[in-house]
Amino acid sequence: MLKKVDDYLNNEILEHYEKKIYDQKQLIEISKALNSTLDYSALIDSILNTCLAQMHTLNAAIFLAPDVDANYFQLDPSYKGFDFSDEHIKLKIPTDSTFVQFFEEKPKAIDLKNLVSLPPLQEDSVLSMLKNQGVEVVSPLSAKGKVSGLLILGEKMNLSSYAEEEREFLTNLTSLAAIAVQNARLYELATVDMMTQLKVHHYFQSRLREEMDRCRKKGTKLALLFTDVDKFKNFNDTYGHQAGDAVLIEVARKVMECCRKNDIAARYGGEEFCVVMPGAGIDEGYQMGEKIRTAIEKHRVINPNTGEELKVTISVGVTEFHISDKHNKEMIERSDQALYKAKHGGRNQTVNNPKTDA
């Protein structure tokens, strides 16, 4: 009888440690996957999809600071499964709130029902909202003793409660996620223009060089667009620099909305933006130039000083890669020449400048 008990206990212990080893291997693979991308949006999507698969749930969401110096967390739009209202989407969770401070002191995944029973949180509006949304577990993204976000999960697909070892796994997963998010945010700061949210000049130069190398090796196409806001100086001189900034922000937003998924939109300098289009020839480049130009022409920018609507137009210059192109500057010069023709030919138009063998 004692031998059977010992065998049973030994099997239990063995299964426990086998599960621990399996979980650690899983976390290593998850860590590799999360750190394989520095694209912020793609990373958040990967974190949420990983949670869905590993924790066997259909509902996952994450609250993060919208920018590096923000003093609150906001729901990221990539949430899965939950049916958040506009009010919930706009909800801000202050980083110095009782809710966040609780996780600063206890950085681990916790069942929502346990949080609800704690006196400091019983009347918390954030907690009430999460409860009404069917949230089962909350886990902090914690790194270096600082909470940088909150991950929430809904009920499991089999409707069972989250076991202690599952919450422990989630705690480790969100710790890995916190580091990956921090790295992606730092990379974003180094490569994204904070005003326009377009890529910065040096990133554009690097990616253009990479795409030109790919064209040489694989014979693929590449188009390059340069855009310039028409009479931009007039906006600053007439309406003030705040209005000028609003114009740049809105034009950049329209450029990004028009671009394809793999296009690289960047701020070349001042009011001059550019788009690298992998796989596109000059005809596709021209079509994109017209798409961007007409979208901006139809749009109206609101003057932040007066509330009046400002009409904005842009000029666009387009070229494509030629096998004889050895350096970035050759494609850039051709796009710039096309842009010059567009501006001096009447503005608010798109002009092509293909490379000729002559």
C-alpha cells in the first residue's frame, strides 16, 4: 500500500516537473518570437495572439501608454474578442492610480474576483468596467520594477477557472512581453518622427538602400515618390506655426492611409515626404501619387487657432529603380526632379521621371 502511495506521489512530482520544463521551453520560444520583431503594432498583435493560444481564451486586450512620456494607460486598438464601447476605448488608467499601484507592489497575474474583494479596489471604476466586460484575469507588464501596461483575458473556452500554474505562466509571459514592448518602443523613438508618425530620414535612406539591393539581386521592381506641400510657407506666415504643424500632421496621416502594407512612408525633411514602394513600377507609383494627392486635395485641415478649414494641396514626383542605379542619390535625384517639374508646372499634380538609357 505504501509503495502505491509512493509511486503515486513520485508520478505526481514527475508530472509537475515535466510541466515546468515544458512551460519553460514554451516561454523561451515565445520570447524568441516576441523579440523577432521591432514593429510596435505587429508586436502587440503577436502578444495578444500568443495569449489566446497559450491560455485557451477568445478574449485578450492590453492597456499601454500611448507615448513614452504619457502618465496613463489606454486600450490598444488591437484587442481580441472583447466588445468595448467608444467610452471604454477612450478610458485612461492613470499610472499613479490605486489600480496600477497595486500591481507595482504585486507584479503577478491575479483573478479579477480576488481584486474585487480587496478594500482599496472595491469602488475602483476601472475594475468595475473590467468586471462588466467579463474579464477573468489581469496581469501587469512589469520590467525593472515598473508596470508599463496591463494585460487582460476573458474566460477560458472550457469555462474553467485559471489554475495557479496558468497564472504563473501568464505572469512570466507578460514579463517577457514588457521587455519586448520596451525594446519596440525605443526602436520606434529612434526611427519615427514624433510629429508626423512617419519614418525618419536615416531610416528611409537605410530601407531604400535595402530595397535597391533586393532589386539588383532578384530583379524586382521599386518605385519612389517624393511629395511636397504646396506653398507651405504661406500657412506658417498667414496662420501661424501651429496651423503649419496641423497641416504637416494631416498630410502625413493621409499619406499613411493611402500607402500599402509594405510601403515605407517617411519624412525626408521639412514639409517634404517620401514613399518607398517595393514591388511597384512607375505606373503603380504614379497611381499611388494620384491617390495621395487627391485624398489630400479633398481633405480639409482645421486651423487649431481659429477653427477654420484650410485647403491643402501637394505636388508629387515619381521614379522607379533602374539596374544602372548604384546609389540612393540617383533615385532620389530623379524623384526630386519630377517633383520640381510638378511644382513649377502648376502644382497639385503628379509627374513621372523614368530612368532612360539615353
